Amino acid sequence: MWLREHEKKQPEQLILLAPWLDVTMANPNLSEIDKNDKILGIKGLQLAGNGYAGNLSTKDYRVSPIYGNPNDLAKISIFVGTHDLFCANSRLLKDKMRKNNTVFNYFKYPKMFHVWILVKKRKEANVAIEQIVNLITKE
């Protein structure tokens, strides 16, 4: 978004793996996922998000991209598990992009936890890695 605003060259595509899109952790749908997320916690992420924001507002798109405008960006592909707290805001971004007719891919993996894609012993991780390779090599 910053690159777009400053008329700089953008990457060809963005591949987001369990993206942290809102450091405020204010999404009311987080509570439904919180009980299934064994890695992340809302309160700890709020503290970390405040520290990460520094002097910027936690609702500044440079800190929390969900508050920015996803239009006219490179094609976005999102990979997220349903047992990851970040799934709630990934759904919000998906809905925002759909409403704006923005081209994107959304890969939701049932019962997968935060950054499950790093656990190569999981068949879901191998499927996702193959999807990512296809995104990179076919586009």
C-alpha cells in the first residue's frame, strides 16, 4: 500500500502466510477461534501489537493492513488455518477484497494452527507448499 501511494514498483504478487492484519485484535470473531488456537493469545498479541506500532496508531495500515485499501495492489494469495487467530481478519480481508472486486486467492485449511505450513510432516503443509510453488511458477 505504501509502494502504491508513493508510485513505486510493486511485487508481482503477495503470498501471505497466516498474516497478522490487525494488531488491535479488536475483531469480535476472535473469541470463537481463541479456544482452538493453542499457539497465539489475544492479550499477548495486543501487547506485542502496541509495541510493534511504536509511535504509529495501531490502526495505521502500515501496522494493521486491514485498515488500508487493498485495491490496485499485486494479486494477493492468503494461506490460513481455521484454528489460527489470524483467520478472523483474513476472512475480513477476503470479504473486503470481494466487495471491491479485487482479484485474490484464499486458501483456508480446516483445523490448522498458526504457521502450520512450516510443519513439513503434515500433508496439509505439503499441499500448501505445492500451491505456493504453482502460484510462483505459473503466474
